[in-house]
Amino acid sequence: MNTTISIIIGIAVLALLLFRQTQKRSVREDRKPTLLLILAVIGVLDLVNYLKDNPANGTAIAMLTASLVLAAGFGVIRAYTVRLWREDGTLWRQGNALTIVLWLVAIGLHFGADFLIDHDNPAKGLSSAALMLYIAVSFGVQRLVVQSRASHVLAV
């Protein structure tokens, strides 16, 4: 997929995620992670297609790996900014302004990896190609931690 198209789609997905993060939503353990799986599959396909045409050196792969670890770390941190509460027997969740700020910082740091990769590196633009995978990892880890926190609330 074209890098520009990947970025546009990534921004649209991020906007949807940010909107949904701030909405009051019930916590259901039976909810299937459909959006997460779609993002992960698209992310892996984008990355594989990019790497076919743009070989990456060890530095680029190390930067991508570090970026994905950072994505997971931000997912954990953001999960603790999500408010969980009971109302009328239902468990609810809702992110806040800090949740949004942490998403934006995380995405900024992900793109910052492109600037750290040598400009002569043939894998320039690797961060753009890995955007959907980055979002999937970060969102997935956040989801898991929120679900774990919710199960503790349900147990009380």
C-alpha cells in the first residue's frame, strides 16, 4: 500500500480510536476484538509489503522493534487513565484527556523513529509503513490491561 494512503488510513483509524476512547462504553468480556484483529492483519500486511520493496538494515529493524515495545508500554500506561465504574449493575469505562494526550505522544514518538534512522537508509518511511501494526499493538495491550482491571472490579 502507498505510504501516503497508509498514513491517511492510520490517521482515520486513530481518530476513530480517540473518539471511542472518550465515549462511555460498557465493559463486556465477551466482546470480540474485531477491530484489533483487523488492525493487526492490515498492519502486518502493510509492513511485509513495504519490506519487500525497501530492505531494512539492522538499525531500522531495531528501531521498529523498540517502537513496538514503546507501543506496548504506552498501552499499559493509557489503560490506567481509563476510568472504570459501576452504574445500575453495569461496569463502564471511559478514557479522558490524558488518554488522548498519551495516544498523540505515542504516535509522535513512533514517527520520531524515522528521524533517528539514517536518511540514507533504504528503509526510510518504515514507521509510516508500520503505523497500523503500531496502533494494533498499543491498542491491544491497552485493551488487555483494561479488561484485567475490569475483572478485578467485577470480582469486588
